[in-house]
Amino acid sequence: MTLPQDLQTHLDQGLQSLEVAATSQQKQQLLDYLLLLIKWNQAYNLTAVRDPLQMVKRHLLDSLALLPYVKQPEITDVGSGAGLPGIPLAILCPDLQVNSLDSNGKKTRFQFQVKAALGLDNLEVHQTRVENFHPATRSQQLVSRAFASLKDFVNLTSSLATDDARWLAMKGQYPHQELQELPKGFGLLTSHALEVPGQEGQRHLLILQRQTEKG
């Protein structure tokens, strides 16, 4: 199974629009990941998106729109599904340790296959519910693309996070109501409107952090 040339063109144009510098090897890894996703999606329901071109826009480029806001040296992808945004981040940031969490066995088996096929030594896949995950060290950075409400995101993962951790929550429309429902002790650090090439509709990134008492 091969990918049509126009997918490579759309990926190249999208990366250029996002101002993402990628080597030829990294571009090939992104396309190889897409090829595996298309193949596995025929047998398992890994994503509702079926059209390969839409996968480039709604999965690859959408995930990589996060890059300017991701810090080294590690990130925990919560409810990662088919590995989004964790796998594209792992491909573009070989020095970033990516811990990918999902409770669905089919989806984590797919991620293990991607890790092996692409040689992603900086990707660790964990099949577990987030509340049952007990890492040796806490994470300074947690990301969620379609996991839960902001309240549930921070509540379920607060035990995994360092005191100064940042929560990166990807949303569609700006979540005014969800921000009002944040638990005590958490607040919005910054928000960013994401411009994803070729994708209609709003995309926002909310960066949350624990609030420190003053005075």
C-alpha cells in the first residue's frame, strides 16, 4: 500500500505553513505513521476519520500545531488513542520523551507497532487507565487532545504531575464554561488560537497550571 503523491504535497505545504522544520526522514516517518493508521483503521476503529487527506490535516498537522508550546524534556499524552498528538511530537522532537497513555488495548497495540516500525526510542506506550498509572517520576507537562473536560483532565492527572507542571489541553471552540468549572487550585496560564492549515473550525490550546497562594 502506497500513499498518493498529493498527500506528501499537502504535508509539505502544511509543515511550511506551520513553520515546522522537518528533515526528509521525519517527513517519511510521518507518512509511514499515516500509512499504518490507514491500514489498521480498516480492521480496527482507531479513528473516525477515514479520508487520508483529512488525516493529514486533522491528525498530523493538528498535532504539530502544538510544537511551539511544547517544552523539553518530556511530555505525557493522556488518552492518546491512536497516538495523537504524542507520536507526531515524538517524530519531530527526538529529544523529547513521550509517555503515551490509553486504556484501549487495540489502540495501544497499534502504538507499539508504530514505535517498532519507526524506531521511536523516545516513545513509551502504556495500556492503562490514567487513575491506575503510577510512574516512577512525575511529569512536568501533560497533554490532552480529546480526553476529557478541563476539570476531569486536571483532576485525573494531578497525581502524575509535578507541582509546577503545565497541562496542555486542545479544544475546538474556546471552552468558557469548562474554565469556570476548573477545580480550586488550578487556573489558566495562557490560551492560544491554533491555525491548522486546511482545517475549518476553531482550534484552541489552553495551558493550565496550579495556582500558588500569594501573601
